[in-house]
Amino acid sequence: DGPALVADLAGSADVSLDSLPAEAAEPIAAALRERGRNAEVVEDDMTAELALPGSFEDWLSAIGKKERHETRRKRRRYEEMVGPVRVETFDSPGPRLDEFVALHRTSVGEKQGFMTDPMAAYFADLLGLEGWSINALVDPSGAMVAAGVGVYDPDGFSLYNSAFDRERGAASPGVVLISSLIEHCVVAGARRLDFLKGDEAYKFRLGARSRPLFTVSA
């Protein structure tokens, strides 16, 4: 409810809304100004967004010969080492979320230590909201090899966070998961896949484009 939100914000002593796309930031700032607030819009971050074509093969063609070859090679290797590429979707908390949390806790680098108990509870809350789900790459036994948590909307899918089984890292489960999510979204008729914040190189190798995000303050 846009008008109600702006009315609530206009009555607040301080307003700071970050990570908004321009199509949300500008109208909110304009509405706040109409209510006498001194609202500013400042670019503060970026997201990586992939515009999806009409077919998975079209996407493979668009990313170029090198990336196309690597994607296909890694999917073949995954099939040889793990089994058929299969993605299952789970939209409620439970054992599958526990499995995702356990995978995430094996992460290294920037993700290491991210999945605390409060954060795991937050992910459980997300899965209680409309559109949120775990998209899991599973092996023939049904065990989770890699998974991404994200949200579907009428235009597409936003990938919030992901993890993979590090013991099976040689099978490139992360790459296979992302390419499978792209395939799934294309088949479902989605127009975009938003990788959200972060400028990791793999997003742009797969065809994503940078999209600015803004903070509205008043």
C-alpha cells in the first residue's frame, strides 16, 4: 500500500530506506516532498540483473562461446560425478531448510559465520512469506547438493542466498545450480533473474547487467 507507507514515513522523525530501485525511490521521495519533507535520493549500491530470453538455448547463445562451453562442460561433469541435474522446490521451513543451513555453515570466505541461529530463524520466517522458496539441486537419493533461497514475483526470481556441498565441489554444483535456476525461470516464462547485491564476476559472465540502487532519506 504505497500511500499508507508514505503517510507512515512522513510522520517519522527520520527516514532512511536503502537498496531501492529508481522506480521505487523516485516516487517515494516525491511523495515525501509533497508532504513537506526534505527528501534526498542517493545512489548507494548496485544489483546484478539478468534479462531472460525466450529459451534456455537462447541464453546459452547469448553468453558467448567460452561461457557456453564451460556451462555445458560443468553440467556434463556433474552428471558423471553425481547424477542427473534435478532441481526441487520447497516453500516452507522444515528439514530442507535445516539441510540448507547445514550446507551454508560449511562456507568459507565472506559467507563464513553468516548463518547464525538468529539468521537461520530469519530464513525460516522468509519461507513463511508468499513467493519465497528453497530451490535445491538434489542427487539421485534426494540429498541437497546445492541450493538457493529466493523469492518469485510476477516478473521473475530474485536469488537471495545460496550454498553448496563443499565435499562435492569438484562437480561444480554452484555453477550447475545457477544454470538450472536460469533454465527453470525461462521455462516458467520469467523475464528476469535478479542476483541482488554484489559485483561477483560470475554474475556478469552469465549475462547480468548492473542496475543501480538508491537510498531515500528525509
